[in-house]
Amino acid sequence: MNETVLDVKGLSCPLPVLRANRALRGLAPGERLRVLATDRAAVADFQSFCRETGHALLAFSEEAGTFSFLIRRREEQAGAG
């Protein structure tokens, strides 16, 4: 499955989450976004962001000071009609 990569290395809280939120809005439901960040606060920020918005935090890793978050855009709510 394809994924979009968002590089927010060097940006501080809350910018990584805000940029990710904007990027997710441009994706179709179920598509994946990989966010690369260097701000340690991003770990807790993305966990909270996904819990509150319904997006799925599929994976998280850290290598050489760069954090990688794989997020799946939530499915849209079924509408009446």
C-alpha cells in the first residue's frame, strides 16, 4: 500500500501534529501517512492526536533521533441516506 511521507524534522510542538492533520485531510479514508519528526514531544502528541481524532497510529519507531509515525486516515462516518 502506498503511503505519503511528511518530513517535519526540525519543527517543534505543535507544528508536527498540525502539519500532519492538514496532510491527513488531503488523503482518502484508509490511506497512510508517514511522519518523520525530531521533536521528542511528538511521541505523546501523536498518540493523543490519534486517540482524539480516530486516526490509527499503526507504527512508531525511533532511529538516530528521528521519530517515524505511520498513521492510517480514519474511515469516514457513514451518513444517513
